[in-house]
Amino acid sequence: GIQVEQSPPDLILQEGANSTLRCNFSDSVNNLQWFHQNPWGQLINLFYIPSGTKQNGRLSATTVATERYSLLYISSSQTTDSGVYFCAVERHAGGTSYGKLTFGQGTILTVHP
Amino acid sequence: DARVTQTPRHKVTEMGQEVTMRCQPILGHNTVFWYRQTMMQGLELLAYFRNRAPLDDSGMPKDRFSAEMPDATLATLKIQPSEPRDSAVYFCASGLAVFGGRGVEAFFGQGTRLTVV
């Protein structure tokens, strides 16, 4: 199956700092999502971004599908950004999408005040 | 607001007991997924449905797990008999698949935290 690797595994920041999280994947994809799992365990959709660039407030994401990676940028981090960030992909299968996501192991982000 | 709803949020049960987890997908979504999250394995896909029909349940231990969609507003995941190794957080997710569309964006419920003692 497709492999998804996220880096770094852990990241500690001071409030106000910027950060970049990376997701590498081993095959062509037709679906890539970034999630934030908050301290209560809820998985929150951040971006649906199989290719291109999107921005939402202090967060933005870029996926370069041809080079098989995606980046999540967090600017001016806040303590509420703490949690685990997951990248999840669906391998491209002849144009048919089933929505089957393979998750990376996540990046644990801790933002200190 | 539209969200995936899972019940119960927490469940503690004794080994050997039957456990049923329920999920109400977002209205209008035609694809439903069950995922399991553990510290060791991370998030794994157990089963998924399209238009209520099971498409793939290869991630599920067949001898004790079963997943169904009695109707478009309810998906169930059942474990019988439960074992301590089944302790995990079980997530339901739903999405809308469009013919010829690029991908299915999945939206997750809050999960059911299952503890089998």
C-alpha cells in the first residue's frame, strides 16, 4: 500500500512562532487531507488539497503532487494550535475515488505561551 | 451545523460482551467509513460503505467485527465478543462521492473511546 511519512514527529514552539510540517507519500494520490486532532481527540478538517495551494487564516497548505509531498504552514502559532497534525492520502486508482485514506503517524505540536 | 454524530462517546465493557457503536453521517453524504485509532497502529481503515453497500471491510477482523448500514442515516459497528485488544478510539467519517470527481473529502465524528477490561 501507499506509504505516508510525516516530519518532524514532534515540534515545540513558543507562541507567535511559525512552523512548517511536511508530508511525503510514496505514490500518486487523488486525495490529500490535513487534519488537526485536538487534545480532546477530535479530528478537525484543515484542508482538502490533492494539489495546489490553499490558505485559511493563519494556516496554509501546498501539495506538489508530481513530487509527492505536501506542506502545512502555521504562522503566528497560538496555544490552541497544540495537538497532533495528520496528513492522510488516497492512492490514485485509475480515476476512481473511494475515499480510503491512509494516515501518516502525525506531528505532535506543542505551543507554549 | 452539519456534523457526523457518534454514540456512545465512551464505553467500558467486560471482555466477552457485545459492543455496538452507532454513527449518523452528514445528511446527503453517500460514503461512510469506520476507522480505528490506537497508539501502536495509528489510524486504520476498518470498513466503508457507498450508498449503504459495503465496499471494503478488509481492515476488519471478520470473526468478531461486523459493520452495517440499516438506512442512510445510521451506520453501526459491532464487536462480539469484545477483547481487551479491541480497546481503541473508533471513528466514523462520511463524505460525498461524485461520479467523475477527484476525491472524497472525509469528515470525522468525535469518536467512541472503547475500553475492554
